[in-house]
Amino acid sequence: MHSEDIHPDTKTKLPFHLDESRKIDSEELKSKREGSFITGLPSISSDPVTGVWYGGSGYFIENGKKTNPLFAYSPYMYRIAADVYQSSVGAKYYGAGIDLPFFQNSPYRINFYSFYDRNLRALYFGTGEATLQPLSYHPRNDDSQPIIPNAEYDKREEALSYRRPGRTSRGYEYVTDQKYNEYEAENSGFTLNVDRTFWGAFRFALGTDVSRMIIRSYDGKISKAKDPYFGETDFSALNVVLPTPNAKTKLTEDKDAGKINGFSGGHTIYLKTGIAYDSRDFEPNPRRGIFAEINFIKSSRAWGADYDFQRSLIHAKIFYQLFPKVFSEMILAGRVALTRITGTIPFYEYSNIWSIDTPINGLGGGSTLQGYKQDRFVGNVMSFANTEVRYKFGSFRLGDEYFTFHIGPSFGLGRVWDSIHSINLQGYKYSRGILFRIIWNQSTVISLDYAVSREDKQFFMNLNHNF
């Protein structure tokens, strides 16, 4: 019998072998709340692309009793999640799920989540190494003007919002490129994951994702565009904003050129498997330990999907107390990943990266290159890394609720390639920022992040750490 199979407070044998590294820090264990409680994040936030969002996320968490020998090792006995969001421009996101670590005191974990996501302003900048080119634009969308290279995102969007003469067979006299990098995406489905702990710190996972994507382009749709001559005057009578058809979008251009699949959407059915080493001391907010995984997904027409493709992922995260004797509350968190996708890939699946731990999106947005827009860089091969310093500078109790506060710098970098044979150490994109965390009852992490890059500045408010 392993010595770590005995709970130190109750002298009760663990129902199966768990590595001692996975036990929560002794000081944190003293503060871990027994029983059930509700946490969440009502949210009103603004995004320059998808508008003002209203809604929130909530958790019902059951921690169980301290007399349970798994109390010191599990993030909770179970957690029920609900997400309801709607934006001022009509986007919607609804989701619900349940997470059951060490289900029925067994080494098995079951996680289920269903969702409906309608994004009226999903972003598409192309695929592969071509996306690494800096943004550029002509002032006021006038191609007779000198091109502005290395452009900032907002200034380019402003320029694309102007009308210009139509130059296509559609016959429009004037068009706008306001929606050039946008499309509408409507996605619904569910994900189911089951993993088993073995040898104390290893996890073997199996699962499936089932989803249906509907894509709608903005070609020819009417937008309010600025007049190129009077659009920026100080006289309201001359500051003309006119209903104007959208020109051909980047998505349609790439479809017509045969560069992408999935222009109209389709059904995706993944089968997933992977193996991970997990020595983190407390999964929602680790202070030390390693999470490292290798996994593989497959989508096939053989089981009803519309596309045949596969993806592999190598991914590692590390958490380390920098100066345990002086600043025991200063944690260095880092991760690195490499993923490859092959086959007939619908363009919207490039950014959908499955991890045994938590899903990862394409490069850009809230979880990877935060200083760039979501899915700014996607391709057949993607690599990214993140590092954060999380310093706990305060805590307090409010009745039975326990809150701690963390602050620190963050840094991210990433790159895409067209093939595995093109990998090199040059041309990486990077962003830097500052983080603020509110940890509620230890298992609910409210994240606020501000990040900048050469193209953009972004603020995010979400639940859970970025990694």
C-alpha cells in the first residue's frame, strides 16, 4: 500500500492510488469550503467586433465533506455550469454542462457540455502562413491612395467602412468592404469526455464532439457605409452614412480560389483519445505541478461527419513557486503547444483545438495571443506559448464566501505554418499584457486581462484561467 493512499486527516484509505503531488496545498486545504454553493459572473462587457454583451455564467458546486479522503485531491465532487449571453448586435451563446471528477469515488471523470453559439461577426483572415502578413489598407478605402502597411486593426476597420465604386459583375455602383473579414456562424452541439486516472498521476481519455455549423457570408448584404468625401466632416448634414451592399468577402474570395472547404458549414463528429500526465496540486488554480498531454482526434464520413480530417496535439503546462521562502504566493505559469491538422478540413475547424484539460481556440483572442483578434492566425500547423506571473496580494471572507486576489504580467507568442516541414523559429507573433484574478471559493476563477500587440489592444473578462 502506498503511504499517499492514506488521507492525513482521517487516516482513511483512498479508494484508488493518487500521486501525492495532486493534493491541494495544506494552507489552501484549510480554506477549502465543505458542502454546496453557487458562484458565477454576471457580465456586461463590450467588444469592438461583437458589440455589448449581457448575461453571465454560473456554477453550482458540490465539494463534499472533509472526511472524504478525496476532498484534498479533487477540485469538487461535481460542478454544474450554465452560460447565457446575448450581444447588442444579435449574437447569442447558451451552454450547460456537468463535470464529475472521480465519479462515485472512482478513478473515472465524466464531463458533458452542450451549447448553441450564434456569432454574427465571426472573423476570417485566411489560413496558413499568408495570415502572418501585417494588416494594410488604403485611406478611406480609396485604392488610388498609397497603401498603409503594418496597420492597426481599428484604423483598418475604419478605412474599410467607407464606400467605394463597385468593380464586379454584380453591377453595384458602390460597395463597402466593411464585412470583408467577417461572416455569420451558427453552431450547436455537445461534447462528452471520459478519462481515467492510473498510476497516480496519469489520465487516459476518450470522448466525442458532435456539432452542426451553418455559415452565412455577407456578400451583397446591406451595411451602413461612410461617404468617402463627407464621412469625417464635423457637419452632421454632410456626415453621410448610406446603406451600401457589401463587396465580396475574404471568405468568398478564398472559396472561389479553391483555398478552403466548408463554405456552407456542415456536420462534424469527432472521436477523441489522449493520454496526459497531471501532477497539478489543484486543477482550477494550481500552485505547482505539470500537465502534459498527447492527444488525437478524427472526424470521418464513416460515422456521419461531412469531412474527413484528423488533428494531433502535443501540449504542456507548468506551475512553479518562484521564491517559495520569500514570496510563496508568486506563481510562474507557463505552457507550450504544437498542433497539426491534415485531411479535408472545413476552415472553421482550424481553430477548434481539443485538450484533455480545457478546449483551446486558434491563435488570437482570450486564451492564446490575447493582443490579436480571435482566429487572427490559423493553419495546418500551429505553435503557441504563454507565460504568466500570478501574485496573490490579498484575500478576505464574506460570510461563508472566500475570495483571493492575484495580479501579474502576461506574455504570449505563436505562429502558423502550411506544413510540418516548414517549422522554424522565425516569424513568431507576440503580445504582452497584465492580468487580474479573483478566486472565489478556490474553484471559481474570474479572469480580467488586458493585452496589446502591434495590431491591437484588447480587454477580456471570463471565467477560469487562460490555461
